[in-house]
Amino acid sequence: MANSAQSRKRARQAVQQRIQNVSMRSALRTAIKKVRKTIESGDKAAAQLAFRESQCIIDSIADKGIVHKNKAARDKHRLSVAIKAL
């Protein structure tokens, strides 16, 4: 365990930050799964709507550094290609 007050505080903050990051990463995965589910259903209009909603979530999580910007771009591109293929 940390000895100084500063290092104890940083350890507490790290725990809280990790919980927040895990929650946001889960929200990212849920948004991607939601789009994939609508793509599998075959409804192009619903898939486009879900994609537009998830785009905002994906971008905000990438801006915060939870996932790399290239991973966010790759996920969005793959979803976009799958929607266009419908």
C-alpha cells in the first residue's frame, strides 16, 4: 500500500477512474452490438438510425482516451460497410 498521503490519494483516484473506464468501455461494446443486431435483422433504415446514435458514443469514448482513435474509426468503418451491404 502507498505510504504518503499523495500516493494514497492517487491510488483511490485510480480505482475510481478504472471503474469509470470499465463502464464506458462496456457502453461502447453495447452500442456496437446494438448496431450489429439491427444489421442482422435486415432493416436498413433502423440500422442507419442505430449507427448514427452509436457514432456519437464511439467518438466521445475515443476522445476521452478509453479506446484508441484508430480502433473507434475501424469499428465505425466496419459498421458502415455492413450497413451499405444491406
